[in-house]
Amino acid sequence: MESIYLGIVIAPLAAAIVAGLFGRTIGRAGAHWVTIVGVAISFALSLVVLKDIVIDGAAVFNGTVYQWAVIGDIRMEIGFLVDHLTALMITVVNFVSLAVHVYTIGYMRDDPGYQRFFSYISLFTFAMLMLVMSNNFLQLFFGWEAVGVVSYLLIGFWFKRPTAIFANLKAFLVNRVGDFGFLLGIAAIVLHTGSLDYATVFGRAELLDAESIEVLAGRQWSVLTVACICLFIGAMGKSAQVPLHVWLPDSMEGPTPISALIHAATMVTAGIFMVARMSPLFEYSEAALSVVLIIGATTAFLTGLLGIVQNDIKRVVAYSTLSQLGYMTVALGASAYAAGIFHLMTHAFFKALLFLAAGSVIIALHHEQDMRRMGGLRKYMPITYWTALIGTLALVGFPGMSGFFSKDALIEAVHASTTFGAGFAYWCVLLGVFVTALYSFRLLFLVFHGEERLDSEARAHLHESPAVVWAPLVALAVPSVFIGWFTIEPLLFGEFFADSMLVLEEHDVLHEVGEEFEGSAAFVLHAFTASAAIWLALAGAIVAWVLYLLRPELPGRIARRFAPAHRLLVNKYYFDWFNENVLAGATRGLGRLLWSVGDRTVIDGAIVNGSARGVAALSAIVRRVQSGYLYHYAFAMVIGLAALIGWLILRG
Amino acid sequence: MYVPLLSISIWLPIAGAVAVLLLGSRRAELARWVALGVSLMTFVVAIHLYIGFYPDHAGMHFVERMPWIGAFNSFYELGVDGISMPLILLTAFLTPIVVIAGWEVIQTRPAQYFAAFLLLEGLMIGVFCALDALLFYVFWEAMLVPMFIIIGVWGGERRIYATVKFFLYTFLGSVFMLVALIYMYLQAGSYSILAFHELPLGMNEQILIFLAFLIAFAVKVPMWPVHTWLPDAHVEAPTGGSVILAAVLLKMGGYGFLRFSLPITPDASQSLAWLMIGLSLIAIVYIAFVALVQKDMKKLIAYSSIAHMGFVTLGFFVIFATIANSQDEAGAMLALQGGMVQMISHGLISGALFLCVGVMYDRLHSREIGAYGGVANTMPKFAAFVVLFALANAGLPGTSGFVGEFFVILGSFHASFWLAFTAATILVFGAAYTLWMVKRVIFGEVGNDGVAALEDVGRREFLILGILAVSVLALGVWPDPLVEAMDTTLRELLAHVMESKL
């Protein structure tokens, strides 16, 4: 099997290298063929692994590929851990990546950077696979940073645009803030376990909890809690949790296929995956779980509200992604790791679908992204419309669709949780359902229904996108509808993740939820009677219908009526304002101060050149002594001699 | 057959320098080829040092010893261990690259230019090989001369100010070191560095000796606050001079700490470790802020070098606190290894970045960030290299820049949480100043007519940047060969340093 695992990561890497270095030689078609074949091989192999692990019940693979370095008794290695979680993740990553590769042929058709783009997305696939297949913290960090870098390159893909190169720098730096915490978390773990290997570290989790570390003077904290919170700061960066979420909406400056692949389906879920993978650590730290829960809940609710006031089609979907990442994080905090991963999977399908559908609209309208200049597109783009509708229904949790199962199970699990903050989180995720439905249907209505607000030229050229664009939409729509129905039972209530996650008995909320579970159909029926979520979603849809189709003048009036609240939302709670003016401004100011005062005035001016001037000044004085007159020298000798004799006498 | 590999690697480039000088600039083409041939041959010799090196074998390798100055009981004694061998390899690797980089660019007195670099190479290798303190001192001081000439003759407009500053700064530092060396000679009766290691010294003696060495080495590294000569020297130096200065000359300071300060004055090192750690952290944080606001690319990279060298000194002196706080030596080994890997890696990355600035300078004759913008539009291949080296400078995993920082941060976490916290800020700041520069220089719309007329890298430039890119990636993906080569030596050093001389 080991060669299969190697093949899974090497195929996209090799394709990326070929397309990147020899792009001109192999041409545009060559570039997309080589990368698509690379990812297709990887996908096929991951299906083999999935079958091997899930159906044939193969044992967990945990092995080393090569030794990176050995220092003292710390072995640093590159290696793979393949269990149910890995098998699921590589399949999802490769499936979405493959769909995006195909879609890109259509979306980037006229772009001069065609080969470069394919090289990047294959490289991204490689990095993401390295991340999810890792069996140690070193490789995890490699994958973690590597996906960040490819994201940086892709957000800034159109490097002539000032907004794009602002956004990519911002994304990288905000992620680096998270990585800063992540690295400290890794350092804490290495210090106290002497290992980077997951299995070894997990085996010592309880011991870690017993050891303490003094971060603030006089305060002893459990090493485990400190390590888990530091690791979670990394997750907050990558999975865009408040307050490190600010980079994700701006990342929409990148081409749409990567918004779907990286900023919805895969990279941003790395944080979720990581916490789930680290469940044997997080489980022993109540404090860390509470932090996760509260941050996630805050993100889920607050960023969802922002989606309501956005007019850029991609930004609405981006805020939706933020909010859904918050949902996944809440699940992790409630120890329902499986529910978090389950939502990650369904979300990967329907959110990639929504992004690609948005992209289909954008290319049909020649790169128009403002929803105020759309409307009524349903009849021009039927396939895009129907797939977008499926994506929307899945997102809002329409009974029976994939998102319904994952979101409902998640809400139930939070409801059952007793971790500190669970009550707050429950209300956030519940009200979030209403918000989700509101912004989702707002988007759907503004784009596909109602009056046509297009300009006449756009309307003249308007038609359904080509097959390379709509085929991936259909391919993603299928699992968006069905995957929840078939997988909820084994994933959440079965033994699927038994080999990859640890849940302590007192935290096992999914077990509680599962006791009432009597099959997918019953779960759907149960939702109508026992869950508020479904009615909240319906209410959201109705409100959206009233506001954006029935009485389109209402939203403006509401905005004027509640101007302060509206301003708060439009300004995104002033996070960006604070970061740009206060943080970045202070940093640059301090830099200028240290340079002009510290380096130039004090060190160079006063000390270095000052001592040079000092020597010059001293010489100027001393020079006068050498007057050249003999009687001056004789006089000096006499004085000196007298002083010497006087000193000898006095001393004597 | 016995081959004095170390002598060859010292005297071959020096003889080559003489040959190139004799050829003269009238036969510039031939002079270039001879310079390249000699530097490549030296590199081959250096590779043999790596091949013939037994990582498990403690102590010095390839030792040569013959009487030199009998009156002072001074020997011509050479040898390398896991600390010096990689540095020699780095020196011998970069010199051919510098020769190629100056191939067409240097039109005034080309023979003298290449001769100066060959001479410098031989002397630098001599510094790393010398096991006799007097011999070491001779190489150490002689090294200043070719560098002085390189900046003073082929430098920019303010080259005289820069050279004088460079010379006075480093020369002043060395004088104190000489006093310390003579004092120890009087104690030990010989100039053998290895004998100095075993020399029993009282605490006061150790402190004074340590401070004398500190002045010499801190200037070279350079450590805050004796760093201000570096930005000036870099800005005025020709590209090749900047590359060697950043890649090898700065490493002399770090090498000095490992070869002299730590083993000769272990107790003083321990009691003054707080000072060294403090200065290192100031270098990492303070300099990061300063780097952020630079408008000159070479200055920015120079400041970035100071911050990255802060990791080296941090790694070397954090070991005492690390050992005190943990039961095993793993943390201290991480810190030492990290400092060493950081030196090698910084040599490759800063060298590459200075070459990149040189490529642009050769075309537009400006180092100002504001004079560029949108270079990626006209120089796509070059832009790819710059982005790669910038990311390596920002410590991206998979490049060599990550390895050293990672080790040092892990090692210093053993000493204290806040120490690691402060050091790790380089993750954010290092990325900020490097990538912000990339944003303003490489990305964006074409900034002006000058940028619009730029031609992408030629074959010669592609070759040297490509070689450096491959080595930066190789070291990042698989640092084990380097780490393994240094392991035994550093382990021995650690054991030695942890044993009090009092």
C-alpha cells in the first residue's frame, strides 16, 4: 500500500512541476491534461485507499517515508498516517480538486497565465494531501504553510490588480499570525513529549495535562491546555475564525475556481481537520474546548450577518463559508468531532458547487460580480440555476439534503453538550440557521429571479456556460443532495472514526444524539416535529422572498431606519479598519521611529560618527600642543618634571 | 596517498588570484575563465572534504601540522570538524557563483576584481581551518583587505564612507581579540586553539576574555547595536561583494562564538548568556521593525540579515537555560543545530536575494523599491526566483530558511515560553517586510518605462539563481545530511561547554 500512498501525493506534485516549469513547451492543452491526469490518478488511488480502509477494513497504516533530521532523541520524519479520517479527507480533496481542474479549462480559457494556474492548483492539491496524510507535526506544519503559500500565489494570481496583491499579502500575514501560535503549540508538545509523532504524542496526552507551565508569572497552566490553545490559534488563522477571519473575504480577489477549491472546500477546512485529528489532546482540556466552542459560535453568527449586506456575489458566498466554518468549529468544541468532519465533507461539496455556480454566472456576465446588476438569470442559465438551487437548499438545510443532516446533527450535538459555553453556542448556531437562509435566498433571488437589471450588452451575449463549466456543477450537485442520507449513520453514530478520533465518555454528545437515531428517514421526519432549525430556515427563506422579490424597496428602508447597525455591518464590525489603521499603522510608525531615532540618530549619529567627531575634536586640541616652538616644549618639560618630583616627595 | 586537502583549498584560490592578477585586465576573458576554473576546482576539493568526513568521528579531520613561528611556539595547524566543514563548503560553493555573477557586469579592472574574490576565498577558508590562534588571526585580519578593496574600488557612490566604517568597525573589534589571544598564549605556552579549550581559567579572566571576543564577533555577526556598518557596506558594495559579505563574512562571527567563546570561556558564556539572548532578541524584533520601513532593497535585505543572524546567536547562547530547564540535551542540541543550519541557510538565501537585487540593478541602476513595480510583467522567470527566495527568507517550510528557525524556536521554548514567543514573531515580521517588498517591486502594474523595457534573466543569471534555488529547496526538504555531519561535533561541544572550568 505504501507505494499507493506515495503515488497519491506525487502524482499532483509531478504534474505541478511539469506544468510550471515546462508550461511553454507543453502548451495550454498540455498543461491542463498533465495536471488533470495527475489529480485523476491521485483521486483513483484515494478511492482504492477508501475501499481498502472502509470496506475491506484494512488496518491503520502509520509509517515513515524518510528521515528529515534527528536531533538528540527527537526524530523528525516525513511519513503517512492512513486511517478512516485520512481516507475520507483525501477522497473529498481529490474529488473537489478534480472538478475544479476541469472547470478551470472553461473559466480560465482566455487567461494568459493558464499554465501557471494549473500548476498552482495541482501544487495546492499536493500540499493539502501532505497535510491530511501526515503522521507527525513537522509534516503537518509543512502542509499547513504550503497550502498557505499556494493560496498566497493564487489570490495574487492576477498580480497587476492592486486589490489582489493587497489581499494576498493580507491573507498570508494573517495566516502567519495563526501559524505563529501553531508553531508555539508544536514547540510545547515537543518539549514535553520529546516527539513530533502523533501516536507517541497522543499516548502521552494525559501526562501532558498533569504537567504545568508558567506562562504568566505566578500562574501555573496545564501544558496541554496551553498547547491546545496555541494549536487552535493556528486553526483560527487557516479556518478563518474571528478575529483572524479578515483575510477570507478579501481572498475572493483570486480567480473563482480557487475560491471554490481553496477558500471553501479544502484549505480553510484544514484547521477543522487538524483539531479533529488532535482530538486525543483536546479531549483532555476542558478550557481549550470552551475556547474552541465560543470562538466558533461567535464566528458562525457574526460573519453570517455580514453576508446579508454584501452585494458582491462571491463575497456573499465567502461570508457564508466563514459562518459555516464557525459551525464546524462549534462541533469540535462540543467534542462532536465527527459532526464537524461530516459538515466539512457536505460543505465541501455544496460550497464548491455554489462557488462554481457563482463563477459560471460571473463568466456569463463577463466578469460582473455585483448582484445589483444581475437578476432574472434563471431562464438564460438553467443548468447553473438548478445546480445553484441545489447548493442553496443543501446549505440552508432543506430536509433530506446533505447539509440538512450535517447541520441538524451538529445543532443537536451542541444542544446536548455540557462544555462551558455550550448554551451560548447553541443559540448562535440556531439563530445562524435563520441568517443562513436569509442571505442564501437573497443571493438566489437577486441573481436568478426578479427583474433583469443587466445592461443590454451583457444580455445580448448571455447564454449558459459550456460543458466544461456545467459538468463539474452537476458532478458536485449529486453528492450535495445524496451524501448526507447515506453517510450520516456510519460517520456520526457508527464506528467509522473510532480509529482516528478519541471522545471521552463524559463528552460523547454524538452518542446521546445517536440514541434517538432510527435511520435517515426518521431523522428527517423527526426534524419537522422536534427541531426549531427547520422552521427558522423556512422563516429565513420567506423573509428573503418578501424583502427581495415581493417588496424590493423594503431593504433600503430598513437600512435607513437602522442606520447604525447597517453601518456596523457594512464596515464589517471595523475589524479591517482597526487592523489597517491601528495595527499596521503603529507597526510602520514604530519602524520609522526605531530607524530614524535608534539607528540613525543614536547609534550612527551620536555613537559611531560622534566618536569620529570626538577624535577629530580631541586631535584639534592636542594639535595645538605641537606648536613647533622649542621654548613651549622646554616649558612643558619643566612643568612635567616639577610635577613628577612633587608627586614623588608627597608620596615619600 | 596523503593529500593536504585543507592546504590545497586555502592556497589554490590564493595562487589562482596571483595568476589572474598576472594575466591582467587586458586579457580579461582568459582571466575570467581562470578565475572560474580555480574556484570550481576549489569547490571540488571542498566536496572531497564532505565525502571524506566521518560524521561519527569526533575531533578534527584532515589535520595538518608543521612548525611555523618557532619563537612563539606557533604552528601551521589546520583541521576541520562538523562546524567548519559546512562553512568551507558554503564558501567554496558561493565563490564560483559570484565569479559567474560578475562575468559581464564588471568592466572596470575585471582581473583585479576576480583576483580579489579568489584571494578572499582562500583567506576565508583559512579562517575556518586554522587551529592555531596566530594563524587564525592572520587570516582573520588579512580577509579584511580584499573586502576593503572590493567595496572601495567597485562600490557605489559613498563607497569610501562605507569602507572606512566597515574597516574601522571590524578592525577595532579584532584588536581586543588579539589581546585575549596573547593573554591565553602566555597562559598556555602555545597558540593551539584546542589547547585553549582545555585551558583552566578563573571567572574574572573568563569574563574579560569573553568580552574581548564578544566585541570582535559581535561586530562581524553583526549584533545590535554594532550593526550599522552592515547596511552601509551592503548598499555600497558591488553585488558579488554583498553576496560574500552576507553569505560568508557574517558567519565568521557565529563561527567565532562556537570555536572560541563557548568552549574557552564556558562559565562566562553561561553567566553572560542573558546579555547575548537579550541582544539577539533585540536584533530579531527591533531590526524587523527597522527593516519594514526601508526604501532601499539592499538595506532591507541587510537588516533582514541582522534579524536572521539574531537567531544564530540566540541558538548558541540559549543552550544554558535550555539545559537548566529540561532533563535531556535535546533542546540544547536543537538550539545549536538551529544556529548552525541558520548560518548555512542564510548564506544561500541572502546571497540569492542580493544576486536578485544585482540583476535588477544591472538593468535600471537603482536599488530603490520605489523605482520598480510590476517587474513580474516583464521578467516572469526572474519574478519566480525572487518570490521563491523571498518565501525562503520568510522561513517557509520546504526551504532551508525554515529549518534553522524551527530548531531554534523549539530549542528556546525549552528555555522559556516568552523567549520562544518573541523569537517566533519573525514568522509574522519576516514575512511582512520580505513580502511587502516583493509586492511593491515584483507585483502590480508596470511601474514605469524603465520596468517596461526590462529584459528577463539571461542564461548566465538563470544558471546561478537556478543553482541557488535548487540548493535552498534541497536543504529544506532534506536537511539530514547537513544535520548529521554536524551532530557529533556539536554534541561534543555541548558536553564540553556544560563542564565548568572553575
